[in-house]
Amino acid sequence: MARANCAFIARAVTWAARQGISQFADLGSGFPVAAEHRQAEGCGISRLDADIHATARAVNQAARVAYVDHDPEVTDHVDALLPYFGFRGVAAVRADLRDPGAILANPALRKVIDPAEPICVILGLVLHYVDAAAAREIAAGYAQRLAPGSCIVITVPRFDDPQLFNQVRSAYTPAVLHNRTREDIASFLAGLDLIRPGAKPVAGFRPGWDDALQPSGSAYVLGGIGRKPADRLRPARRLSQKSTGSQAARPARRRRTAAPLSRKTPRFMR
Ligand SMILES: C[S@@+](CC[C@H](N)C(=O)[O-])C[C@H]1O[C@@H](n2cnc3c(N)ncnc32)[C@H](O)[C@@H]1O
């Protein structure tokens, strides 16, 4: 499940970077795989050993990333790795993702991320720690505050077998786990444009494509991506454009072009 989740998030980040998004907030990031560090130590790395910044920078060298986690062990670890990450444009932020306003105002995050510009917010395997109403509120809190053109990537674990879920829930002591459905994901992303193939198992999920693989077992990861339409927050300007019919009244959209795809981009991310 962890590998499938990691591969999907890499595909989602690549997709977002190709849409021109250059800012990424990985909320509840967990420990980065730190491929740069492992390479420097002479350790082997596999094709999945890419952190969000490495994946995004394979598309756009200028991509900036905030790794956010409330666990000080995680943020200390990221801090220690910053020299390997090249420092610039990567930040470790110790904060609670359940407060979207505080996260987006956090001074450490603001060093690398400008909330006035589109952000790809990643909520990977974290929204099963809270009940569905709280998860909806958290996701909506980000959706409201993000600039048009931003997106939210969500993954959650899914157990089709209630008995298996109960076993996992009782064995896992650090937090209460909630089983999630496709409808949950769609509701967390309500108000955003749900990117094809929708709220689906992450295996074979390629943003913008209709096909996703059916899971082979009863425990798997579900994912979804919502994008805030670029014009949804500009009603006043749209009105004036309609009323005048003038091209000049159109809001000046900043054009953001992704850097050409690096030759080094692993094939699975293309
Ligand atoms: C299962 S790991 C997910 C790691 C990674 N996002 C992934 O998709 O593989 C959950 C991480 O979320 C962090 N976390 C859980 N609740 C959090 C909260 N309220 N605020 C910030 N981080 C949180 C945990 O400390 C842990 O590092």
C-alpha cells in the first residue's frame, strides 16, 4: 500500500508541476526518503526513491516545497537533510495540518511558499486520523484559502473487509483510524474540479486519464485530486468583462509555463 501511495503521489506531483504549479506543501509528510543523502552515502536507490522536491524539480528546477509534520522527529530529520536537498526552496515546518489558516500563515512555510500563487497541497495518508466531518472541514479550509489554479491531492487507506479493518484499528495504538470510501474523497474535494479518473484506487491512477486498476486485495489506497478553477475567484472581473464585452477588461492572467521535461525524469513519472 505504501509503495502504491508513493507512486501515485509522485505521478500527481509530476502532473501538478506540468500544469505550471511550482509550490508544493506536503502536509503530514512523514520521513522523506532522502535519495540525495543515500546516494552521497553510496547506498543504492530505486525508482521510487524520490521526494516531492526531487519529483517536482524533474519538471521545474525552481519548484519549492514545504514538508509539514507535527512530529518533531520528522521535522528535525528534514532539517538535517536540507544540505543534501540544496537548501534553497525546501523547508521543514513543524505544525498541525488541521489548522489551514495557521499552516498557510506559518513563517517557516512562507519562506518558500507564497499563498497568493497556486500551491499543490498534498494530504497523503493523513485524513484517516480524523472523522469524515473534520476531514471535510480541513480540506475545505485549504480549498477556500488557496489561490485559483491550486490543487489538493488526497490519499486515504481503504479496507473493503470490515473484519480486517477492525483488526488493523485495534492493533494501531497511536491514533484512532477511520475507514474511507470513494464518496468520502469526493466530498473532501467538494467545490473543486475533480480531476479524472475521479476518486479511485491509486494503482494505475494517472491524472487526466480515465483508467484506474481495480485493487487486487481488500486493503488498498484511494486517491483523488481536486483543482480550484482559475476563474472561480474572479466574479467581479468576469461580470465587468461580460457587461463590456471588452477583451481589455479580461483579468490579466499570469502565464506560468513548466520547464521542459528533464531527460532524467524517470519513465514511470512521464
Ligand atoms: C502515515 S504517515 C504519511 C506520510 C506521507 N504523507 C505518505 O503519504 O506516505 C502520517 C504522517 O502524518 C503526520 N501527522 C499526523 N497527524 C498530523 C497533524 N495533525 N498535523 C501534522 N502532521 C500530522 C504524522 O506525524 C506522520 O508523519
